[in-house]
Amino acid sequence: MSKIIQKQNDSTKYNRINQIYEMLKNNVHGFTIAELANELDVSTKTIQRDLYEVLSDLGAIKEGRTWKIDPKLASDDLNTKERLILGILDEMAKSAGNIFYSKAHSLLSQITQQLEHPIFTNVNGEYLEDKTVALFEQIEKAIKEKNEIKFDYEKYNFHVKPLKLAFFDGFWYLLALHVKKNKEEFKKYHLKTIKKVEVLSTKFEIPSLVEERLKFANSVWFNLDEQYSVRLFIDKQIRKYFERKPLRGQSIIGEDRDGSIEIEIKISNNMEIIPLILYYIPYIKVLEPQHLGDEIKDRVQGYLEEINIK
């Protein structure tokens, strides 16, 4: 019961802070603490905590006895949630390197003039240099306009139909259909390794089946083969991680009395899920399919034999 009450209180506080922000933003004369307390039917101490501990970081300033939103910030027409999201995006952009961050920060600053926020993130993504950003833009345009492209990649030249730009495990990839004489082959290309892109006038269309399967890409191991279901037992000790950050397409299909759960996802390649399973052993177990469970068993057994553990 106490946990439910806590959630309700958190929700009430969140809604109240949003209300205060909107009130301050929409009244050029501002409000006193007593006026806000009376309007929202809470104590003056509660309003003081909200203003000093939260809203002061989001642009609330005190002038005499009244509080208002800094006029420079009020003009950007953003609410508390939107400004928080922009702050997170700005912090995440730092992980992509100075060139990318300078462009992203400049763009975000056009939306909101305050990006001084109490937020820290560690996305751990590869740095994008100026030439990589230009490459990104060139390929993105080809994808949108459905133009085939050619480029050099690791000493070979490829002719492809570009499908998506994808971010997997800290690295950017181009997902594309490699055009051969008599067939097309789905491939992934590390973006920063692509050189000398030539945008062709030849147009293409993405088959609906391909579009649908691309939605379930979980990692760079993903392919366009027909997907199959995987059922996993998740021990109660690691359950929270699968609830905080669900896998793409994940669904919880069962729960044990002790708090452990059973989840189901769809994959097209065992390697989409094997690294995650190995990471969480012994708190995770493959229930289906059998061939995936056997592969995990062989990998673990092989490792133990290699380090002479019986």
C-alpha cells in the first residue's frame, strides 16, 4: 500500500510543478508564494520547496516577493517537460563528439535559450566528425528521396538501396539492400567507414515486408529473415532491468510468485540476443527455442573447458 501512495504523491508533485511553471510563465507580473499556495491548496512550505529545489533550475526567478519565469525563457513557448527533454538531448549530444555537439547545441539553443540543466548522461557513442555529419546528411537525403547510391567500403565499391540509418551499441550503421546482378542482399555498413558516396538518379521502393521487419531491429546482428519467438526466464534479481529498458518488441507473458518473470521477443538471428543472455547468466534462462538454449550451453561449456573449469 505504501508504494502505491508514493507513486500517487510523485504524480501529484509532478503535476503541481507543471501547474506552477505554467502559471508563472503565463503571468508577466508573477505570483507570490502565498498566492501560489492558495491557488493550488497546498502549504507555503511545499511551494517554497518546489520553487527552490526544482523550478529555479528550469528558469524560475525571484523579483522582490514575486516569482516569475525568466522572460528570455518564457519566449520559447516550452513547458517543463519539453524543456527537460531538450536538456537531456543536449547532454546526450556531447557523447557524439565536439563537432556534432556544437551543431546540436546550436540547434537546440534556437529552441530554448537555457540549456544549463542538472542532467548527466553517458550514451557512450562514437564521435562524429564534421565529415561524418556531412555524410550522414547526404545519405539521409538519399533515403528520404529513395535514390540508390554507390560508395567505397573497405576497398570495395557497393551499389545499394539505402533503407535506414541505425544506432546500435554506440555505433552508426547504414542498413541497405546491396544490389547485385540477379538479386539483392541485406547488409549493414559502419557509417564512418563509408567513403566517396555517389547519389544516383535511379529510384527505388521499399517492400512493405522489409519496412515491417526493420521495426524489430534490436542490434547489428539483425537481418531480414523470417523472425522466430524467444521465451526467456528472468530472475527477480534482474527483472527491473527488463522493465526499465524493455527490448524492442518485448512482452511479459508470465510472472512467478517470487517476482521472476517470463518474457517473449522476436528475433531473426540468435546473435541478437546471445550477448545479453551471456551477460546476465546465471539470472536468465532460455525456455524456447531449443536450438538457442543449446547454443548458449555449448558456448558456456566451451569457455569453462578453455579455462580448465569442469
